[in-house]
Amino acid sequence: MKFSQGDKVKFLNTSGGGIVTKIISTTMVSVAIEEGFEVPTLVTELIKIDESSAGARLFNKDFNVNPKFTQEENEIEEDDGKSALQKSYGNSNQAAGVYLAFVPHDQRWLLTGNLDVCLINHTEYYTLFNFTLFKDDGKFYGMDYDVMEAESKKIITTIEREDLEDWSSGNVQILFHAETKDRLLTPLNADFKIKPSRFYKEENYIVSSFLREKALLLTLGNLIEIPVNQSRFYKAADKSTPEIQLKKSSQLKSETILDSHQINPTTAEIDLHIGELVEDYYLLDNAEMLKIQLDYFVKCLESAFVNKTQKLIFIHGVGNGVLKNEMIKILKTYDNLHYFDASMAKYGAGATEVYIR
């Protein structure tokens, strides 16, 4: 049976009825009941009530078809879909970085209705982004590109549930810009792939520190400042005084990725467990987790070369051995490294020690 908005209906398998307020799909509609709620219902569980039938007496009493519980008004969007982020709205603060968010329009029924696809710039930098989808025909489709201000979001588009599979894989490229900084950020080039089934579990929709609405949130990249080698910008025949040279030397040794892992001047200990690297790891699949861990592993290695750190201890856990095996493959590509299992007494079988010669 085909239904339209405004149709009066009765439930087949339970008492009561209501008014059709929204056509969700060809098989499901939203029904407003007397208590003020809207209930997603399969059309096979409904029967249309004719105005002249006895069943029409269900509707002799007017009732409000609007939701009883209304969410707070969202911030006013500009015509281009850009707006500032909320500040400290959630219970915990997400790390600075770039995020992809899928925000359901209906915050009471998260598993139905349209969703906004949003790019989140949760950093203090201006960003220039390029948003691309990868589709089944093996081609990349450019969906949007633009400049975003610091601490802002942009709605890329609004999609229906049946379009989710088309938006499940792609790539986002980011350039970071600031008027004045002591260091440069490496550009972000992040692939994403989401299993469509994740959109149909309510626990995957969370409230973040920067969005008012619940959303399925995907981390594209946390903001890790990696200074470029500033020495290449100085002239080789620099005749600066010793005092100036000392100041420049201090600048070259500014904070790097390894500073928080240093346990003595020549040794760093890095925990690669995914929970130590990202907050919302439970939204990631295994391949996404592994990529984040290996990227961080390589960044720590490269930072050790710059800082002349001699010894690195990577805690990777035992698990199924995939992370360790991939680390070993990377280590074999370097000529000046010596590596072996770390102390069993201290780390068990879950750590690898790397010496830089």
C-alpha cells in the first residue's frame, strides 16, 4: 500500500495509530502518534484509515504531530554551508585535527533520514581542502574544494541513506596555512573507508567537543607539528656571532614528536597502542587503525634521525603480530638501524627495540 504525508493510519500489530509525517523510503514512513513522538514504521505494518470508517474515531482528538522533545536550534549556516564550531560542547575534548562527520538530521532517530556530510577543521590553521570520492568504476570524483577558517566546519552535501555506499570511501587532502609560525606543517593526505553497516548502530553516533549534534565521526588526521629542517634556510657562510649561532641552534631543537616520549637524552619509549594515539578508535576498522599506527611509527623514526636519538623502544603489544610484522618491513628499508625484541622482563613479548647507528 502506498502512503502520503498526512495520511491517517492504524498499526496492524499493536493498538493505536497516527499520521504519516515523512516518507523515509519506499518501505518505511515516519508516523506521529498522540504522545507527540514520531515513530519510523514499515509500511507493511500499517493500514490507511478511511475518513468515513469507524477507525477514523481514533483521530477525533487533535494532537501535536511535532516532536515532543525538540533539540536546540543549530547555529545559523551561511549560504556556503560554513559555520564556526561549538566550543567545549561535549564531555571530552577531541585532539586538534581534521575530521569527517556524518550528522543525522533527525537527532532522535539516528538511524533514519538524511545526513549532512561535514568536514571539520578543529585546528588553529586556515586549511585548503580537496574532497574526493572513490567509486566502484575505479575512478576518483572531485566533490568539493575550498578554504576553511580555523575552528570551523563545512557541510559538503546532504545525502540520503541509500547514498551511503557512494560516500563510504574517498580521500581528503589538506594544506595548512598561518600568517606567522615557528614551524611548518606537512600536508595531510588521508584516505577514508567506512563500512556502511556502521551507520546503522546508534552507539557509533557520539557527541564531540566541537559539534552540538550526535555524529558518526572519523579522524582524518590529528595535528602533529613536525618542524622542517630550518638549517637549509640559513646561508652556508653565516658569519653570525656565537651568541646568534646558539640561538639558532636552540630553534633547531624546538619541540618535536619525540619530546613527549623521551625517557632520557638518548632514549625514547613510544606506545603504539591505538588508544594512545586517537580517542575515537572504536569508530575505525582494523586497516584504518594499522595505518595510523604505522604513520606514527615512521614519524617517530624520522624525528629520531633529526634529534640524534640513539635508542627507540616501540611498544606494540602481542595481538596477532600484524603491526610488528609491518614495522619490521619498514625497518628493513633503512641501512643504519639495528633492531631486536625489547626486554622480556619489562615489556613481555610486546615491544621492539631500535638502535640508530
